[in-house]
Amino acid sequence: MARSNASSVPTVRDVAALAGVSPMTVSRTMSGGLNVRPEVQERVREAVEKLGYRPNQSARNTRLSKPTGLIGVAVTNLGNPYYGQFALGVEDVAAAHGRHIVVGNSGEDPGREGSLLADFAARQLEGVILVPAGKGGNPLGPRQLGGVPLVLATRTVEGVECDAVLVDDANGAAAGTAALLADGHRRIAFLGDVAGISTAQSRFDGFTHALAGAGISLDPDYLVVVRETDAAAGAVRRLLAGPNPPTAFFSANNRTTVGALRAICEWRDGVPQRPARLPVPALASFDDVELADLLGIPLTVMSHDARALGAAAARLLFDRLDGTTAPAEASPAPRLVLMPVTVRRY
Amino acid sequence: MARSNASSVPTVRDVAALAGVSPMTVSRTMSGGLNVRPEVQERVREAVEKLGYRPNQSARNTRLSKPTGLIGVAVTNLGNPYYGQFALGVEDVAAAHGRHIVVGNSGEDPGREGSLLADFAARQLEGVILVPAGKGGNPLGPRQLGGVPLVLATRTVEGVECDAVLVDDANGAAAGTAALLADGHRRIAFLGDVAGISTAQSRFDGFTHALAGAGISLDPDYLVVVRETDAAAGAVRRLLAGPNPPTAFFSANNRTTVGALRAICEWRDGVPQRPARLPVPALASFDDVELADLLGIPLTVMSHDARALGAAAARLLFDRLDGTTAPAEASPAPRLVLMPVTVRRY
DNA sequence: CTGTTAGCGCGTTCAA
DNA sequence: TTGAACGCGCTAACAG
């Protein structure tokens, strides 16, 4: 027996019954109304209105190869303003292509990342843009996504061959470091998370490369591996209070930059006992931080546009999804987009 | 004819065929393996592995009343760090309840907001948390969401009766204003977007109420309606350069605060021709901004925890979804959670 | 324990 | 222009 109007959500049949037509006519009306008499359409629309009927997307999607219109975005820390901008960039492009985004947060945890991706695939998302957590050497499976196109953003992962949008980390870091060196700095400490994150590693490489070019080798005490803001602040405090304080810091991301800025400001303002005219330490920051330029600290910013990066990643994805690509699915070759880094000084 | 192994995505039947069992056995194995012999499960899992099979969630959901496991979150500006934290709070709770979040960005556009919500409903999302754009008096339909539970966050909308998590805007604003007054400020300008956004309106009310309590009426020149950071900066510049500059500013949100801080810093640092010891204007900011406390500007911050707010909204939602609520759907009564505001001074 | 039957809500296909 | 039949991928409900 058909349980027509059980208080649950209305279906095509309910609408059809109310409008005195077949479900098919309702279906046609809902999808543009081709080959349906206007007056019948009118009746159908009234019934739709009256019942508050909405076509069920899930059911639509069962009809094979009907895309879900959903793009997955997995980031490592939604609370970081950087990824807010990033997601905004993805959303911009996705919206232009009539898609919505599903945002997941891995929290730098490969485990959560894995289940996130598995879930994305199970939901038949059309594609996934991933900022890999990369802590443990998780290969995240070749195409464990089950054929769902994947684009890596910001960071890459060894052994994964797919489209990616990265930042010109090494060159950017080298350029920023060069600026410090040009100012005469020789004792420069590095703050960053080098453990398995490609981005941090590349920035570190660029940093040391520039140092080496100036004939400087990194003092082990000057290499500080941190991720959190507070930890970075603590490290800077210790170094500045130590016997051999650096004259400048290189901060590898915006979280460590905030910590470093805080510590440097404290040192500048709150340490009356500091030697009279000891100069304020300089800071070179990879990634921009709002308001940082107003602090009166010698600042070098190596920045790129997070939103543009997200947009670029999305475009790469839609190129494969909507583009007039190869007939089959044999992706031609992984493409790599490199976002340029701008060095600004304050 | 069953087109078994057409290069497309594998289905239950493909797995069943390979494992030599019925689709049902595969289904059972996939959902916990109740009542399936271990050795058969093993065979099935092998087939699953070999084919890279993943159950199709869309198809699952067609089986009535199977929830999608998706929560919608619609915010007005993903690029605002505030909403990043907010989304993070929602995600925390959603993850704890085994759900994912779909993030949409309305961009303060009621039109986009409407289509976003319609789409959420069509996708059978289990619930929606909305920061309403509220620009045009869009009633967003009574339950135009088609029965999908809705929770408003941060802002409310007239005429919509549903659960909401708001900020104690009026009292917080009054407290912050009182702090300025206690410092002797009498000429205080207001920066904010009052046009139809409940939050801005409440903050404005709290501000003027506190002024009135001190026997002050707001100078019309001191009421600046802005939303964007740059516009706020421009307004502050004009006021400070004008004939009757305020001695303090009240900024109604973090975007205007950034603009105000920028303009005030400029004025302080870049205007040598300013009267010798004219004091730096004070700023009272609704919402915290990273690094603002380090600028050396007399600062009063009225802050609340965006992440906690998001979490509270999510909890309200899951209370209705998973909670042992009323048997039917007749929601008992809209609940309102008010997030406290803390006033800090720098 | 396992397979068969019967749909979920919708859209494609074909016939009327 | 409309409707009936069938199938999408999966899973309750009932056999066996």
C-alpha cells in the first residue's frame, strides 16, 4: 500500500496525487518543464508549493553518474585565518561552477585525514582538494579515493602523483633570508615545523641555502622546531634571554610569526634592563599576518595569496571535471602550479 | 543484462559476484558483519579490496530516514578569521557526533543565502547552522528549509522562531563603552554596520545606552556606518583630521577594528605635525583581533569565544537531532543561548 | 547464517 | 504531450 501523506517529507508521488497527474509529469516539471502543458505545470507547481516538496538530491544521485555537486576540501586547521582565505578561494570557483564545498578539518592528524577522505569518496564527492597533514609518512593510498580526482594544495606528499598547487617556498624563503643578510644580519634563528611537512622543509632549505651562499652555517641552537604560537613565543624569549641572542628570526609560517612578534614586542617594551640601544631583533615571516606591519618591528614578509591559491587548486580540479579533457579517465599528467612569493619590507 | 564489470565504479553486485555470494551478504559485511560467517566475511573483504569497492552513500540515503550525516553551516564571510574559529567550533561538535559539515558562504548576500539553504535542504542535510546575512529583510521563509532543523548563530532575524546562539551584544557594548567613559572620554565615535544586522544594532544600542547614562548624546558626525576594513580606516582618518576629532572610537566588529587600528597607528606615527602631546585616540573593539594588544594603542576589547559559540550552536542542533526529544517534531520551544562578553583592557 | 523479494525517490526509455 | 515500466545502488523484511 502506498502510504501517501504520512507526515514525513513529501515525494513526487504525493505531489502527483495532489495535482492529479503521474509522477513523471512532476519530474518533468521540476526539471525545466519540457513537454508539459503550461496549465499542467501550473497545477504541479501549486501542489509543490502546498506540500513544500523538494526533490531529493540523494535519490537523484543514485541515477548513475549524476554528479553530487559537492567538492571536498580538507585542511589541517580551519581556525587558521590562512585556511579561511584558502577555503574562500576554493568556494569562489566552486560556486562559479555550481558546486558547493564540504569542508573537513584534519587537525594535522593523518588518522582523521584518512577517514575524512574515505568519507568524501563514499559520499561520491566529485573531487577533493587536500592540504595533507603529512606528519606521519601516510601515503594516503594511491587512489584510495576510489577514482575521485584529488588536488593537493600548499603542501605535497612524497609518492603521490596528482595535480598540485604549491608555493614557491624555497625561492621565497631564500629571497627573504637574503633581505636579512643584506641588512647585515649574521645570527639568524629559524622557527618552523620541519617534521615531514613539505612546505616547512622547503622553506628551511631556502633559508639554509641563502645562508650558505653568504658563507654562514646554521648554529644548531638557532634551529627551533615548533608549530604552535605559544611554543614559538617561548622559544624566542629563551633565545633573546640567552647568552648569544640572534639579531634576527626567520619564521616559517603565520602561527610561529604571531608568537615571535609577541615575544619580540615583550622584549622591546618590557625589558627596561636591556642594554641601552640594543637594536630590536628583525623578523622575516613566511606568510603575512594582519597588523604585523604596524608593530614597529623590522619586518620582512614573504607572502602569497592564500585565496588565489585555493582558487587555483579549484580550477585545476574543475579542469579535470568539466574540462574537455581526455575521453577516458587516464589523466594526461599531473600538473603543478607554483604560486609566486612576494617579499615586502616594513 | 547485468553489465557486471564495466570499467566504472564497482557496486555491491560486482563484489558479490567476485566473492561468490549474494549482494545482501556483502551489504551485511560492510555494515558490521552481523550474521555472516567470518570466513565468508573474509572472502567478501578480499573482493572489496581487490575491486576498490566503496559503498555509495547517496544510495544508502535513499533508504528512507537514513540520515546523511551532513550538517550545513552557512556564514557570511569565510575569509573572516572569526568565522574560521566559528566553523571550527561547529566541526568539533559535529565530528564528535559522527557528522561532517558542509560550509557555505553567503557573502552577506541574501540571495546566495537563500539558494544555499534551499540546496542544503535538497541534499537532505540533517540540520543547518546559519549566520544570517540579514541585509535585506529576508524572512528566509518560515520553515522553507522543509523541516530541516535550523539554528541561528551570532545574529538573529526578526520573525524567525528557532534556536539561536547570540552574543550578549548590548551589555558587552555598554560595558566597553563604560570603560571609555570611566577614562574620561566624552567624544566617542561609533564604527559599525547598523543596516539590518541584529548584532550591529544591539551593539549600537548598548553603546548609545551607556552614553546616555553619562548624559551624552551621540554627535551625528560620530556615527560612521561602514563594513569594510578599508572604509573604516578611511573614516577614522577623516575624523582624526577633522576640526573636532573624537578622543576615542568604538568599533563594532573585528573588520572595522583592523581598519581603525591602521588609521590610528598612521596618525600616531606618521603625523609629525600633530600637536606635541596630543594623546593617541583610544579604541574599544567588539571582537578580539590578533596582535592588536601589542600596538601600544589604548585598547578595550569586548570579546567572546567564536569557537565556543559555534560549538554551542552545534550542541543546540544535536540536541534536537539526537536528543531524546519529543516523539513528533513539534519542537518544544525555541531556545536562546547567550554567550558572555569579556572586557579586557590594554 | 544466507538468499530472495521488494522497494527507497527519482529519471531514462519507450510506448501510447 | 503524457504515462507505464524499469533500473540506479543499496538494504529492511521476510523466507529458508
